[in-house]
Amino acid sequence: MKMNKKGFTLLELLVVIAIIGLLSTIAVTSLNSARGKARDTKRLGDMSSIRTAQEYYYDDNDAYGCLTAGKVSACGALAEFVNLATVEDPRYDAAAACTAASVAGCDYGFVVPTVTEGFKIYFWLENATDTLTVGLHYVDSSGLH
């Protein structure tokens, strides 16, 4: 008598499931890396916009404009140069406890400028770039640090 063997064995099914699991793990890891780089790109773009607005404001007023921390907003005429209503860290969590030791996931930090001091805006990078490392950085009138 001849046995007709149709279907897959349990071992073959387990091997296929393991391969699919491995491929999906690799795909998710790559996607998370891409998301982190996208958030860093937004942060750097925000810093560039705020720095440019501060320089335009300085050219017109011989002083830097003011910024308020928390939900980011510009006071006075600085708002004419940049719409800060949309400027917020991509991972900002209002409920998170943001301290100097734990700034990842916090909103951008501002040192409110005075006429003589200039301005400083702190931000956190998740990934290294060509010129910046992972961690806390700031932008001021001379550029990114």
C-alpha cells in the first residue's frame, strides 16, 4: 500500500515560524532606528529655526528675544520671526519628571536671554550625527554645541 504524504511536518512549520520571527525582529529594529533619526532631524531643524529667528530679532532690536519654557512660546516681537507653537521635542511628555540628570524625553530647555548674555537652548539627541554625539547639547548665537 502506498501512503500519500501531504502537508508539512511539525519541524518544517517550526523552522518557517522561526525564520519569520527573525525577519520581523530585524525589521522592527531598523524601523525604531529610523524613527530615532527622524526625531533627531526634527530637533536639529527646530534649533536652527529658533537660532535664525533670534538672530533676525537681534538685528532689528539689538537684543535677543525672550523664550518661555514649558509649552514653548516666544514673547514679544520674536513671535513674528518663528512660530514656536509647533516647536516641541518629538518625545516630549508633559507628565514626565524632567530634571538636569534626566532630560531625555523632556521638552527643549531654554535659558531666558538678557541683553548682555544672549540665549541658550538645550536639547537631547538620541543618535550620533557627523558632528554631535548622543546626549545633551545646546544651541546659542555661535551655533550647535
